[in-house]
Amino acid sequence: RRIACRGGCEKLADSVATAITTTTTLETSMSLQNKVAIVTGGNSGIGQAIVLELARQGASLVIDYVVHPETTAELEREIAKLGGQAIGVDSDVSKVEDLQRLVDAAVANFGRLDIMVNNAGIETRTSVLDTTEDQYDKVLAINLKSAFFGTQIAARQMIKQGQGGRIINITSVHEDWPMPSNTPYCLSKGGMRMLTRTAGVELAPHNILVVGVGPGAVETPINLSTMQDPAKLQKLNSAIPLGRMARPEEIASVVAFLAGDGASYLTATSIFVDGGLMQSSIGL
Ligand code: BGC
């Protein structure tokens, strides 16, 4: 399109062209090149989007799986198509020795570990009155225990390497905000909040930064029951200032930023990616 202007038009057109070129270069830049990342729960939902975004930015990936090895294999192929590298490891993240196996796989295959994303999570949607012991144990083991020992084992490796690192805990708005009838989940996410803060302080001398990312409602399998119920979905959307659920990619881009150079002064805190949900107010 021609720009109508009086004099200096070429200059203006030149600077617009430069801006476009710069933006393109920035967008396609591989800011995580030579970095090695583990993403727990990386073969579905938010985890899968994180895996793809980190790979797009140049990182090599280790992904765990317990079930659906075929999904992980498919993801590996997709990453190879992007020109990246990824390996799937059979690992139950609620077990310490399996977490160790993930870190060992990162070191054996890619030589190091720079980014640990503790993302694996489940929920039972049960209340304080009806949660069984088994449900409680499972949620706390997969969400909180895995994040605790994932942090410990990753940090030990990063300290050995001596170049710092990033630990990113995927929590939820429910690390701080009650969700009635999802009590064990809230407990686990509240624990991850304090894990992030305490480990962030403890590991700061090693330049290992620990940050929590708290998504709101995201279009993933964990929210399928809400997404399939039009009345529930409408209620949820109207509680979100941005008026809609997030796409998994909108969480992944924040994680990629936190893993990169631009987030070098962020630690021991959480970022909420919730479309304003936690601050929502009807103004009464
Ligand atoms: C939970 C969902 C919930 C959403 C918003 C997520 O962390 O997994 O069940 O709908 O938070 O409240």
C-alpha cells in the first residue's frame, strides 16, 4: 500500500522495512539454542505446547511418558521436523528414581541440563469431604512430590555444571485461590508455591532461578468436562476478564520467556497467566 506523505517518504518506508525485518529476525531467532530442557508431563496439554515452543526456540528436549508412548514418539517426530532433537523416556515422575532417570537421560544424550519444567499434574475434582486416601496420595505425588524432587535432582545437576539454570514450576491460579471441590489439587499447587519461593531463595547463590507459572483455565484435557458442558463453560468464560479460556500456546510462550536471557532477574515468585481471572470483580 502506498503511503501518502509530503517528503521523507523514502525514509519512512525504509524505517518501516527495517522494523519488519528486525521483527522477523527476532521472531525466528533461536534464543534457547544449545540449551537442554526436561518437561515433565510433556506429551499432553500445556506440557506438549511447552515442549514444542522450547524446541522451536532451539532447545533439545527430554519428555517423560508413562502411558501413550505413541504420543511421545509422534512429538519426537514433530520436533525432528522443526530441526530439533527430543527423546522420550519411560518415567513415572512420582518416583524419585524415575526423575533421576530423566536427568541422566538429558546428560547422556545431550551432555547437560539447563531448564527443568515441573509440569506434570492431575486433579480429581473432589472435596475435603469426599476425597479418598488414594486420590489424595496420587494428586500430591504427581503434582507436588514430583516438583520437589524434580527441583532437587535438576538443581544438583545444574550445580555440578556450574553455570546456573532455570527451574519452572507449572502451578495454577489455585496455588493461591481456592477451587471448592478440587481440594487435593489446591493443596498440591499451594505446596508448589512455597517450593518455588523457598527453593528460589536456597538456589539463588548458584544462579539457579526458580519461577512458578500459574495458568488460569486452559483448553486442555484436564478441563474437558467443563469445555463439554455449555452452561459451565459460559459461567467460566464470564468469570474471566478476557472472556475466554487460554490456548496452551499462550502459556508456553511465557515459559519460553522465563527460560531465556530476558528473565535473568526473576526468581522465587510466580507469574499468573490467567486472563485476569484472579482479579475478576463484579464491582459490588
Ligand atoms: C484447573 C481447572 C480449573 C482452572 C481455572 C486449573 O488449574 O486445572 O480445573 O478450571 O484452573 O479455575
